[in-house]
Amino acid sequence: MSASSATSTAGIPIHEALCRWVFSSIGKKTIVAVTGILLVLFVTGHMLGNFTIYFGPDLINAYAKHLRDLGPFLWVIRLGLLATVFLHIFFTMLLWKENATARPQKYAVGDPIKTTVFARTMRLTGLFVVAFVIFHLGHFTLMIFNPSWTHLDTELHGETVHDVYRMVVLGFSNPIVSAFYIISLGLLAFHLSHGIGSLFQTLGLSTRKMRPVYEAVARVYAWALFVGYSSIPISILIFGLGKNTIK
Amino acid sequence: MSIDAKIPAGPLDKKWSSYKNTAKIISPANKRKFKIIIVGSGLAGASAAATLGEQGFNVECFCYQDSPRRAHSIAAQGGINAAKNYQNDGDSTFRLFYDTIKGGDFRAREANVYRLAEVSANIIDQCVAQGVPFAREYGGLLANRSFGGAQVSRTFYARGQTGQQLLIGAYQGLEAQVAAGTVKMHSRTEMLDLVLVDGHAKGIIVRDMVTGEIRAHAADTVLLCTGGYGNVFYLSTNAKGCNVTATYRAYKKGAYFANPCYTQIHPTCIPVSGDYQSKLTLMSESLRNDGRVWVPKRKEDCGKAPADIPEDARDYYLERKYPSYGNLAPRDISSRSAKEVCDEGRGVGPGGLGVYLDFGDAIKRLGQNVVAERYGNLFEMYENITGESAYERPMRIFPAVHYTMGGLWVDYNLMSNIPGLHVLGEANFSDHGANRLGASALMQGLADGYFVIPYTIGDYLNTQFGKAKPDVNSAPFQDALAAVKARTSQLLSIKGNRTVDSFHRELGHIMWDNCGMARTKESLTAAIDKIPKLREEFWKNVNVLGKGETLNQSLEKAGRVADFLEFGELLCRDALQRNESCGGHFRSEYQTPDGEALRDDEHYAHVACWKFEGENATPTRLEEPLSYETVKLATRSYK
Amino acid sequence: MNFTLRVWRQDGPTTAGRFEEYPAKNIPDEASFLEMLDIVNEELEKAGKESVQFDHDCREGICGMCSLTINGVPHGPGRGTTCQLYMRKFQDGDVITIEPFRVGAFPILRDLAVNRTALDKVIQAGGFITARTGSAPDANSVPIPKVVADESMDAAACIGCGACAAACPNSSAMLFVSAKAAHLGLLPQGKPESERRTVRMVRTMDDLGFGNCSNYYACEAVCPAGISASFIARLNRQYTSAAAREAVGATTI
């Protein structure tokens, strides 16, 4: 009794405690879940931003300009996002490495038990999404595939601004690009179908009764994102959204 | 030879408290100097290891399973008795004591049983404190149910898994001590012999079941908590691994084996369905709280579907014969009544070896939900095994060997006649007399381990101060080691034509047919004639393949069956010598005109203690008279 | 009924294993899976071959000793332990593959028997309530709401067989650990040690080489005791909260 009361106020140093938590199985998963939430929020915000395209060139161009005008703050967001993605992937890899060694000899037969296809393909879909993000940045942010897009300018309230509207319409007028985009977002939806439901469990918010609810909501949310995102290339490619601006 | 049970003087209800007040205590500094070997990790073994370790003794615990949590105590379903009187239905220590003595057909020792009833309340407190999730009422207080052989509700339960929960409580206490360094656990290690040094139990010989290494362990005292010998019948509700080896080896080293013929046949088991069967599955006796036992009145109806047999063509024989206890009549009586109606040709199911346990009325009265809440897992188990739903048609049940009241003789300190050899739980003979009441086995195992041995062990250990510590390199250990190794090699070298299981099955048939629910002089004599022949064939013709140096389950089984083949004979001898019927021992020659057990208190109110006299020599039967100071011997009636 | 068995045979912990094929003939459909193996073993022994070593004990679904993976599923088809699996669940003529529980933390001893001492070590790390014998207050002195006692019992039903880890694609033992943390942590008696218990059990589990939980729920699907994976959510929550409280000095582990 005396031994424990002597140490009751001291404990271990805070950084040591944090470190132990971070590298515990639950700590690592929690980091993946929390970074996952941030990325889901980003993906959601990004989609809502994209929807400005439906309200004509002025709104989306103004939105783009507003983002660029953030200046250094934009870089904070970008670096934050990059760090989030890095942590998400880094801790996933750590978990994956440990999981891979936890069963040295695999079963000879048998189908996966209960595990959904979404859960089983998390790493694959995640990697694909990363590849897509790199392409997507090169495509619309750095415009390295179409350097001429950097000169797409337009007038907005008397200022010359980058014509994001026309760039997007041009970009998605290419059926291959659109197809790749839609497939990638489908895989993102796969990833999130497990990921969003799973984070409730990892963060300890799930209960026996609520788990199916969370999972259903997660799945609906993931595929709503897919529908939302895909609606843009489909509108451009099939319904001719903005066709008149690129003639 | 006089047998001294060392019962403290004084009035019955003061014996234990006065014993505790004057018991010899080992000081904390000295406790760690004493090493205690505990064989078995069931309720008795685990609770003893946890408590003795916690007290500061240096404990080594052994079990044959891969983890102490697997011991067969885990399978007890129904509950644990305690004289708490939480239901305010008139229960008391004395009433629990009296019920247990009466349930045991007045063949148990008064002082031990009273102590058991006394500590029963502490067990519940202890278990709740360590996190056993007993069933509770909505208000948060503990719930109770009634059980066979009692007219009060004193049984505490955790769904149908009471044994599991109690064992896990004790197991966790044990593991806490392993972490604290006071207990060293040896799992997958089987005791194969007891070692005596100057007549005192000072160690054991074990086989590491993974590496096959046979080695000796020395200690200041040895506790056997190795359970019962029901598997001598081959088919029983015991786990496959349950065996008599530890206690039988101790018997062969001079410990008295007491009352081996007291075997309990449990009335509510799932009937046998074929020769391939490896064990019998018990359905908790608690089912009899709401289920009604019946068979058709007329033989001709036995083939009909139960729903087609009208109410007036059914014979609710327990309710008819024992109106006040009805379906809750004690186990021996219920089992024998089932056998009687089946012998009359009124049994149901394959081979006519079954009776109905019907929940139709309970479902009507309480609703299916309540019945499911009380017995859901048992109903599931029944459906899984038989493919029938007990919600739709009555269960078929039949008696099966379940528990053995006999065991190594112990005194009030739980020490056998070999100094230093303590025996706890089902392995000893002490508390249940000729028949054990439901929900009392868990009570006894935990009482012995948590509340009795920690007080009584000092009595022996105090005599051991200053004595030389036993050395595994000394002659007694090396001799025992050599003997065990020789026996192991012998088993492996016979290379005959029959499997171990075939011998075990044959022994089981001999035992069940001749020494089962009803025994006669003729049947027992026949068994005593047959068993040695089978044993002889075993040692000539058994086929044990493989090596001694690996995990070898055939070898493990062979060693156990070899001991059963000797022990079975001892059991039959005891049954033959006890010329009366009492509790689980029913001799057909001794019954009342209406078929009830007929005791002979004048000649048999004693404990029969068997003393080993050498290989193939007839053992000697000694007697410890049972003197009843408080209780008046009465004919046990549940009418 | 007749079957063909493909059985994993391995002579010892360090030797390489292999599959061998044995016929299982004239098996009654009321036989349990283990009784079917008994019959096959008797035939093997009669033919002079060593029997297949497999763990089993109570044969009534409660001790948790039996540990076979049947056609890739720990304990085989249906809910319950291997010993409670009956041959009527199979089709005549089926080829049945029998493997041990394959978990790195459960080394194979021989054939189908594995060493699950790792689970005992997790319990040693904190899976208990310290209650010195004889020091307990009256059992009814602390009323426990029925719902709490029931939920604790749901978790306490775990039989410690390890099928959760054997089924998990990551060999994670989270269901086992979370059930113990919930069984004891939900009860008022278990609250004082709850944080230490949770953290120490998780750390020990990690150290023993079990994998991490990916919320696949395969554990829950095979658990013979019906333990819900919601206890894992509870464990995640409790572990992080205890670790945070340890970090800020509000508790010691």
C-alpha cells in the first residue's frame, strides 16, 4: 500500500506516456482513425467546393480565387493535409507490418470470415487513392499534363483570374480522364465504406446497438461522396455542362 | 487400527470457530520458507493456490490441461449453495447443514458438513468481490433459485455457467499470484506418482506432456485437488481427461481410499445415442425447477410422439411418488426412479432409455421468453446435440455418472492418513456422504480451497520446522522416478493389438452394467472377476504407439486407463462390502417394499477406508465410525 | 457417412508440418466432430499409425480446450466449439481440411495442438480483481443493477479458447482482451483497478506478438461464447482514456 501511494503523484514523464500510447496497437489505430476523420472532412469540403461549378463559372472561379488569396494560410492547410496523409499511411504501414508477422503460417484453405470486401481491400484501395491524388494534383493543381491551362484566364468583377471553370470542363471532356476519375472515386468509396464505419469502433464510440447504424450511415456517406464527385465529370461528359465555354 | 478424524471438541456450531481461534499459525516470515505443491487447478486447487500464494507460501501448481482455467469445475452449470437467507425463506447454516447431511443419506461427517455450511456464506462474498457476475434482481440484489433436495432458495447462479464463472474467479486469483511470483504454474504436466520421505508426502513425480520429460518436484506438503473418478465408467459427464491417477497413486502409497462405491448418477443428461459416444452431456438440474418429468403410463404409448399422448395417459412419476419435493427430489432418487420406469419398459427414445422433461406447462405459465432467459443456453445445447427443440417437444433425458462422493480419506484438517498429504474438493470423501445435493460441489471445492485449508495447513506445517528439506536427488525421489519411467517404457513396449480406448470402453461397460445405478452381490462378484482379466489383457495386449519424448495422447490415456483398471475393482469391492443401500449406492437386495433405499445404520454408519496391501493382494477395509451428536439418524424421505 | 480428411501433421514445435489424407468411414451423423476424429484415430492406431494429436477436454463446449480450424474456420461451421459441432452439419463425401489454430503467439506443439499460454499471460498482466480471501464485504452490500451484471456476464462468458485470434486475419486477440476488461471493469468491484488492468493487458497483448485489430469482426463471427465486438470499442475508449490520464498524472498504471 505504501509503495503505490509513494508513486501515485509521480508517474512516468508525459512524453514517455504519450510515446507508449502512440506505439501501442490501440494508439496506432486511433491515429489512423483520427487522421481518417480529417481526410473525410477534407474530402467532404472539397466536394462541396466542387459543387460551385453547377452555379456557373463566376462562383467557382471566385471560390478558387478566394482559396488562393489565403496565401500562407493555404500552405498551412496544404502542409497539414500532407502531414495527415503521411501519418495515416505511416501508421497503417506499421500496423500492416505487425499484422503480417502475427501469423507466420497462413491457413491452407478457407474463405475470409465475415470480413467485407471493403475491409479486405483497404490497403489496395488506399494505395490507388494515393496514386490518384498524385495524378489529380498534377492534373488540376500543377497542370503539368496541360501547361497551357496555366494561361486560361477570365474576367471576374474586373480582375483577371484563373479560369478554373473552363479548366475543369476541358479536363473532364477527356473520357479517359473522367473514367479514371470516376473509378478512383469508386475505390475511395470502397475505402471509406469500411473506414468511416470502422473509425467509430476504433474511437470507442460504437456499441452493440449502434454499430450497424454507424456502418449503414458510413456506407451511405461513402457512396454519397462518390455520387457527388462523379456527378461533375458525368455532367460535363454526358450532359454537356459548360460545353459552350470551351468552343 | 483406529482412525482419528481429529474433530475438535465442543458443540457442533462452535467447533470451527474454536478451531480457528486455537489453530497453529505460520508467521509471515516463515510462510515463504514452505513450499506447497498443489495438483489440480479446479475450484479447489485454484482457490487454494490463490489463497496460499496470497498468504505468502511458495506454491507450485500443476494441471494436465493447457491452462488452469480448463479444469472440469468449469462445466458445472446450475449454481452454488450458500446459507445466506437472502430470500428470507427460513434458511440458516443449520438448515443447509441438515439438508446436506440428509441429502448424503447420513453417511457424512457432521463436523465437516457443518463447517461447510458455515463458510458457504463467505464464499459468495468472496466470489462477488472478485467479480463473479452472479444473477441479480432488477433492484441489484443477488438472485437465488431452488435446487434439488432443498425447500429453500439458496442457490446462487450465473446463467447456466456458474462453475465457469467461479472457476474463472479462482483462476484469475491464481494468475494474479503467478504475476506476483508466489505461485509457479506448471500446465500440461501430469502427476504420475506421489513421493514419500520417511512416511510423509514430500513430492510428486510428473510428466511434462509436451516434452515427455519425467521429473520430480519436492515440497513441504502436497495438496491433491484432482477431482473425481467418474470416468472409470468410461461414459460420464466428466471431461475426457478426468482421471483417478493422482489419488489412486496416493492410495498405492498408503493413503486410505474412502467410500469409492458412492458414485452419483445425475438424473438429467442427454441419453446415449451410440457406441461411438465419448461422453455424456449433462443438462443442469436447475431444469427440474420448471420442467416436469414424465413417461407414458402404458408401454404401448412409448413410440408415440409426446404431443399425441394425452395428459391422463402420462405418468408424472416424481410428482406422484414424492408429492412434497416432486420434480426436485434429490439426484439419486430421481435417477433411480428413471431407471425403474425404463426397466418397466416405459422409457422413451432410442432403446427405451430416456424419460421426458417437459417445459410445456412452464412455457404456458411463464411465457417462452422467461423460460428462454432462465434456460436458453441449455435449450440451445440440447438442440445442437439432438437436433430437437425443447420449446416444441419435451427433452429426453436419462441418468449418467456425474460425480463421485468417495475419495481419499481426510481428517478435519483435510489431511489424509499420510502426513503431509492434503486432499481437497471432489478428490476427498468428506462432505457429501453417500449422495451429493445439487449446487454443493462448487460450494465444497471453494470452501476447501479458500476457507478451510488456509487455516488447517498450519497444523501440519508447524510440525515441519527444522526438518531437512526434501531433496529430489535423494533415494525416495529417484526410486519413484525410476518406477514411473519403467512403467512408461513398459506401456510403450507392449505393442499389442487393442487400442487404449477399447479397454476403457470395455471397463466402462463392466462398471455400468454391474456397478451402476443398481448393484447386486452377483453383479459385483462378476465384475470383480472380470476386471482383473481385462487388466491382465491390457498389460499384454494394449497398443500404445509413438514415443515417450513427445506429446503423446495415447500414452497419457494408457496410464490413466491402467489405473482405472485397478481402481474399478476397488470400487466394486467397496460396493460389495457395503450391504445396505444409501444415497448413490443402491444394492437391489436392500430396499423397502416400495423400492426405496434401505439403510443399515447399525452396521454401516461408518466410512469404509481401503488400505492398499500390495499388487494383486486384497486391500484391507478399515472403518471410521460416524457418530452423530446433533443429528438424529432418520429415514431419508422426500415424500 | 463417409468423409475424406486432410489433416495437418507436425511432429513437434520446431519441425515442418504437412497435410496427410485419411478416410473417415461409417461415421454416425449424431457423432460430434471430435468423436469422428476418435473413430479415425482408432482406425489409424489399428493400422499401426500414430493417432492425430488434438486438444480437447470437457466435450461440452465450455472448457475452451478444443482448437481446430475446420475448412479455414476456427471451430468449424456454426456457432460453438469444435466439440459441439456434429457431423450432420456436413455432407456425405465431403473433403474436410483440419488445421491447428494458426496464430504466431500460439506455437504448434504437435499436429493440431497449440500452446495458448499467451492468453494466461494476458490475464496475469491484470485480468483479475484483487480481493484478498476473507476480506470481502457482504455480497449484497453493493447492489449492482441487473443490466450491468448482465452485460458483465455477457463478457464473462468468454471461454478463452483463442478462436478470435485464430479467425482474425491479423491474429489479433482484442476480443479476448476486451471481454476480460469489460467483464471486470463494468462491475463496481472491478472499477478501482480498471485503468491499470486495461492498459497492462493491452500492453502485454502487444508484446506477445498478437496482431492489431482492423475491425474485420471475424472474431465475433466465430466466437463460441457469442462475445460482441462492441467490447473492443469499449476497450479502445478505456485504453486511450487511461493512457491520457496516465500522461497527465491523474492515474498510475
